[in-house]
Amino acid sequence: MTYDSALDSALQRLHDEGRYRTFIDIERKQGHFPRAVWTKADGSKKDITVWCGNDYLGMGQNPAVLAAMHEALDATGAGSGGTRNISGTTVYHKRLEAEIADLHQKEAALVFTSAYIANDATLSTLPKLFPGLIIYSDALNHASMIEGVRRNGGAKRIFRHNDVAHLRALLEADDPAAPKLIAFESIYSMDGDFGPIKAICDLANEFNALTYIDEVHAVGMYGPRGAGVAERDGLMHRIDIINGTMAKAYGVMGGYIAASAKMVDAIRSYAPGFIFTTSLPPTVAAGCAASIAFLKTAAGQELRDKQQLHARILKMRLKGLGMPIIDHGSHIVPVHVGNPVHCKMLSDMLLEDHGVYVQPINFPTVPRGTERLRFTPSPVHDPKEIDRVVGAMDKLWSHCALNRAELSA
């Protein structure tokens, strides 16, 4: 076997399908979110506006967050010094976990280096704690949940997306005495649709199943204190394990679970993905805690309200142009393109000609034929920025000869 030729073939397949992914060199401007500077391949620079970031509320540049990180850096230095079991547990990590537990009104929380690791580590560990566990997983769950369920070695059932009737049928077909867990999301980020939390909790009660919810795209964004959709709907107390992130609305990095003290202690004690991973730097933990605390306040609610307003305005205006918007009422604004080549072309032209940065979303992130541009408005995408992106989309949609009506959601 010629290894280089095999690599060439694998990469060429991506190019042939029009879904080879490229990174662009972005330098964010502190204090000027969502504006940034793009360094092109030839070394020249261009001012751009980021329309696809997951820092939904601009908390990555919030003064309270930056001040907390500066304080921790000056007090402790750069790194954590090891895993949580060795030397990587500090007052900042304990403070962050207390802040998260309070956010979700749970007894305890456990911080991981990312929400991906939190999902993977927790879901792959649960069968060790509950022998014979059957996990029922929504078909559109995030890759990290799929990986955790796949690796755990236990039984799994995949129910059709948001299909409670199908979930019921699967539960009814299994041994009533077997331990069970239903894993799903509150917001599915590619379409922006909501999971049927109450209906799933009702089924969990009926079949004596645990509930596991991924609130990654909802924490900070929904609920009176930003705890997510389950808080907004008054259902947090019915969820056994809540997964969240500090890398999106909270603007920093890291992931977590929140649950009962016994559940958290068991995951902490058995999950390799937690035990053998160096902990977050104290600076990061401090910034995360400050961000969560800020978004629990009235000032945080003002940001949430403004973000939702801008998302509604952008959807309304794009719909007015006949764009095929996928609108489930969340803060995410997907524009269906349906072709990877067209999707990449639109993205490139928006960036080069209009200074609008929105990445194409292609397979395997979404199914083939559902490629899209995914806009994430923030509280500080002002009316002029919205005017610019709407005008650019109007011009380029026609230029790329895309049908405005047939795919409209």
C-alpha cells in the first residue's frame, strides 16, 4: 500500500464532492465583537463580520469575564498542573461547579474540557454503573452523544427524530425490568428545532427511565437565568442529567454535566474521559464562572431578549425575499441550499465580496442534500449589519441561480 496515495484519494473525494473544509484565519477584535480581521492566503487583510460564531451573546468579550480571567491568571499562572485527581482541582474549579449546580438547581456538577468529552465520557460510562442499561437515543443527537452511546458496549435503540410514538414503541418492546435512559437534545443546532422535553419526561416516568438532555445550544440563551429550555419550560427538576457547554453562549470553553450528587460522584469516579484528562486552566474556569453568573442576572436577560429580536428580524427579512429558511422559533437561522458546491460558493462570495463570514454546513454534519448556511445573529449585529447581510444574500442567491421558493420551509 502506498500511504500517501491513499491520503491523496481520501482528500480528493472530499474535493470531488464539494465538501472539502477550509479554515480561514480570523483575528477577533477585542471590544468590537462580532467584527474581526481576515488574513487571506496572500497575506492581505480584510475587515469582516462573523455571522456563524457560537459565541451567541458576545460573552467572550464581556468585561466581567475578562476581568475574572485576568485575576485568575495573575493569581495562579497559566495551567492547571494536572488532572483533577492529581493537582488540577483549584478553588476556581470548585466555584465553577457550584455555579453550574446552582444554575440547573441540581445537587452537583462536574466540569470537563469540552461538552463533547462530557457527553462521550458520561454516556459511555453509564452502563458500568447500571448493568444491562438500554439507551434510547434520538436519531439526530450530536456526534458526541452518538459516540458515547456507541462506545459504551451496552444496548441501544435509535428513535426517529422527535418521534415520541416511536420512542414509546421501542420502550414497550423491551424488558420492563431493564434499566433505561433516554438521551436527547433541547435544541438541535442544525435545524434549530426543539426537543419534546415534557413528552419524553412523561414517557420516562411511565417506563422508569432516566433522562439525559443536551442543552449545549440552549444554556445561556433560554430561561429566566439562562439554564436552558428545560428551565424555560419549568422541567429542569424532571431531568436526571443535564449536559451543557461554556463554549457557546458563555463565550469561553469547557463542558459539564449537572445531576444528583451520587450521579456526579459516580461519573467522576468511573469515567476515563474525566479521570485521565488535564483539567481546565484556572483562568478558563474563572471566566466560565463569571459568565454564568452574569447571564443569570437581568443584564443577561437583556442580551437574550436582544438576540432573539435580531434572530426574528433576520428570519423575517430573508423570508420576505423568498429564501428557504428553516424556522422552528429558536435563535438559529439556517438557510437551506441543498448542494455542497453552491453552499461553498455562496460562503466564499459572501466573505470575499461583502465581508460576511458564514461557513457552509455540509455532510456529515447534515445529511446530503440538506446543505445550508447557518447564521447566528447576536445582540450586537446591529441593523446596518443585518441590512448588509440581507442585501448580500439577495444579490448572490440570484447570481448562483438558486430557487427561492421550492425549498422554502
